[in-house]
Amino acid sequence: MNRAASVITLALMAGTGLGLTYMVQRVSAPQIASEQRLLDSRKLLDVLALDAYDNQPLEQPLALTDTTLSHSTLLAGYRASKAGLPVAVLLRSQTEGYAGVIELLIAIDANGRLLGVKTLRHNETPALGGLIGDWPNHWLATFTGKSRNAPDDAGWALKKDQGQFDQLAGATITSRATVNAIHDALRYFDEHRATLLGSGS
Amino acid sequence: MSRPTNLTNTLMLMLLLGTSATLSGALGMLLMASSVVVVYGTCIGPLRSKLSGNSLMLASVLLAATVTSCANILAQRWALQWHQALGVYGGLIALQCVVLEYNGFFRQALAQRLRFFGLASGLLLALAALRELFGQGHLGRGLSEHWQGLVLFSDGLHLLTLVPGAFILLGLLLAARQAWTRSNALSKETHHP
């Protein structure tokens, strides 16, 4: 076998390989992107049960007004619905923790009760306030089922502040900020119920 | 085989240790690796008669890289979650192909090749099953969406889920095999004085 022929064969192989990989990449790219979106939204939406909604909440963000609340700021809102009926509103809330901002995703059902809270971003001390970032989260689960009026305004605080909620050990500021942010979100939901749930209800 | 074989074979350890944390991950990697090796084996056949020596090695590298990158993209397409966890090891399959080529695996008889494949995949799956079972306390989680896997303990030995733990476990398995074959040889000797 002479040298020229092997060089030509190798060059052909390199060209074919590049072309083939490029083709496969081109053909697969849209599907990979949509899979990635699906995975991202599942990660964000796992406060809701998988069969509780059938729309794509993240595709249609709600237009929120007066987003500056007493202890927190709302960044975005999404509506989850099933068969056209709203089942939950998701509020993305940002509050000031011990060591920077805490971003929470707060899910509230159509009756104003809390479905779940998930921490999206935080900078708290690892093993103390940082426990807020765990998922599934035992402490955040204690808020499930609460609403704006149950407990009442005085009850929406840590036991240290004469409220009714336990705190994360050694992380009073983180816990207080979280409780206040959740209460803010529930209050906001109550005040803007009609717009958040849409005209359908 | 010749001595350099042992050195090149250690290149396969990375894939074995890295992907054997869970049974589902190991099964995915086994599927991907075997399809790449099969496609590579079919394509390199006709080239072998045309090229020789260094240019064959170069062709083997090119072909392995092509097949592996295509398989990598397809894995992203069909199993993105698996790919995000173990996809970094996917590129090493190309290295496996080249090592196998270098060792003359593709020139062996079919029965010998199948035997090697069975041994390698058996080792991978056994290591994965042991690591998942004793490291995390369950077996087969993630194989099906509706099945949580066979849960035996609530908590396992965390070390085994890490790569160094895999290395230690592999060492223990090798030691056990050595002890087993030696005791067999000894008992044979005593039976036939």
C-alpha cells in the first residue's frame, strides 16, 4: 500500500467523520434543547405533583403589579392549570437572608393554601441556614397547608417571636426571612386572587 | 499477551470505576459502549486490508472519535438525564475502542470476543450492583419510573458511592478471586497427592 493512498483514505475518513457528526448534531439539536427545557422545568416545578397540572406554567409568566412587599420582592409568577382550570399559582420571591439574597419558589393552590416551598438560590451558612437549600426539605414542608389566615398574622412568625413556627437551629435570621417571605406571598395571593387565577374563576 | 497490554488495559479502569455508581447508570453505559464497539468493529474491518501500521492506528482514532461523538449526541437526545450524570465518561469509549484495536481484540475469533465482552460487562454490572446496594442501600433505582428499586437498607456506606470506594471494592473483588482460585488449587493438590 503506498503512502499517498493511505493519506487520501485518512483525509476522507476525517472529512466523513466531521460531516457525519455535524449532521447528527444538526438533526438532534432541537430535540435536545426541548428535552433540556423539560428537565429544567421539572426541576423548578417539583413543588407540584406531576399529574396536578397539564400546561407549561413557565411558558406563560403572569404580569405582576406592586411586586415590592413588606419583607420581600416578587420576581415572577406562573399559573399552573389542569383542563383549563387554575390549580396553583407559583410565585418567585426574593428576600434578604443572613448572607445575601434567598430566592424561593412558593406554590399556592386556588384556595389560598400553601402547596410547597422550594429554595432556588441562597448563600446561607452551610449546615446552618444552608439547610434551607436541601430538597426535599423537612423544615419547609412544615408550612404546607397553611394559608394567610390560618394561622393569623401573629402566628406567622418564629416561636422566638411569639409565633407558631419552629426555626432552623442556629439560623434565626434565615428562618425569619423565609417565614416573612412566605407570609408576604400568601398575602399577595389573597389581595390579587382574581388576577392571579385569571378571569376564568 | 505481551507485557504492554497490561498497561493499556488499565486505561479501561476509568470507565469501569466512574460509571459503576448505580446499576441504571452502568446499564446505560454498557449499552452505549457496546453499540459503539459494534459499529466501530464493523467499520474498521474493510479499512484493515487497506491500511497498515501507523496509518491504521490513526484511522482507528478517527473512526472511534466519530462513532463516539455521534453516540454522545444521540445519548443526549434520548437520555438527557443519564447523559448529564455520566456523559463525561462517554468520550472515554473512543479510548476503549483504540485500546481494543491495539490489543488485537477485533482480530480474535468471535467466541473469544464474546467471552471477553461477557467478562467485562459482568464485572461492570457486578461492581455497579454491589456499589449501589452497599453504598446507597437500594438496587435498581431509576430503571423504571414507577419502581423505587429494591430497598434493603435506609442508608449505606457513603464511601462506596465515590470513585475511591469503587477502586477499593475492585481490589477486594480481585483479592477474593485470588483467594478462591488459590484455595481451589490447594484442595486439588491435597486430593491428588
